[in-house]
Amino acid sequence: MNAATGLRTGLRDYAFRSVQSLVVWAMLVGVLYIAWRPALWLPHLWMLFGVTFLANVLQPSYKPFEGSRTADDNGTAAQILWTVALAQCAALLELLYFKPAITLDAVSWAAFALMVGGLALRTWAVYTLGRYFTWNVEVQSDQPVIESGPYRFVRHPSYTGALITYVFVPVFLHSWIAAIAGLIALPAAFARRIRHEERLLRDTLPGYSSYIDRTGALFPKLP
């Protein structure tokens, strides 16, 4: 693939992900317009749109609907996708049901900062892995053990970033029931993914077992 072809492919992918994100949010706005029109004036909604739009656009391998399931994945990608989707829908439904008079208080700003920080960490991890980053669990034939960027500190920084972002969305919206449910369901989904992925990586990548000994899975190991 030459540079021009690569550029066209990259721009086409960015355009597709942008349109995909806009269509989903247009549907959400339509639902809110019918169910609870004042929600359209909540700054929380548009700040959340900004985060999710960037999450969809900035990550080159973020294609959960591409249908490229691999035999090694064991359904972990679908589990994470549906857990995240249900957790976020639960937060929005709770907001619609209780219709709280939420404001951008200290809790909202702190949650928003953590969401943005989680997205930044995940994006850094994705670009550090480059072509070795895939949505489904997959090990490429020439794949090395990556220990640069955020991978110097943790083995799965992309999961750490995603987990932080999605756990704090309900907190940002003051959807406390969804926040508690997400705090249970989301770590469970990512834990299953990590267990399955690391079994494959230990069996496939030379040096990965020693990498496990030196680093934590989601958070840095304490000295």
C-alpha cells in the first residue's frame, strides 16, 4: 500500500466513524426530543457527545460492528460491547425516568475529567500498538511484546482507559443506580477478556510471561 492509498483509506475510515457516531447521536436526540425535551438543553448531554464522538473517531481500530470475529476471541469483544452499551443505556434511561435537576457540580466535573483522561489513555495505548491493536483477541505472526508508551507501566492500558471512561459516564449523569451496576458489570467483562487474552499471549509471545511478572494488568504494580 503506497502513501496515497493509505491516506485515502485512513480518511475514509475517519469519515465512516464520524458518520456512524453522528447517526447514533441523532437517534438519541430524537428519542430525547420525544421523551424529555428539556434534556436537550443539558450541557451534560453535549459534553458526553463530545467524548463519545472523539472515542469513535480517534481510535483507528475501533470497529465493533465490522463482524471480524476470530476463533481466539471467544466472544469477549461482544461481551464488552454489550456490557458497555447496556451500562450507558441504563444511565440514560435512569436520567429520563427520574428527570433530576442535575447541574455541572464538582462531581460532574471530576467525572468528566476522568472520562477524558481515560479516553486519552486508551487512545495513547491504541496508537502505541499501531497495527497490532485489534478489536478482537488476535495475535499476529510477527507481533512482539510491546513495552513502550503506557505499556511500560501496565499490560492493558487501553482497557484501563476504557474502564475509567465508561464507569464514570453514569457518575457524570448522576445516574447512581446505573453507576453501581456498571461498577460491577464492566470490570467483570474486562476481567474475562484479560484472562482469556493473557492465556493466548503467554502461549504465543516469547517473553510475555516475564512481562507479566514486571507489570500490573490494569494498574501499575506497587514496588
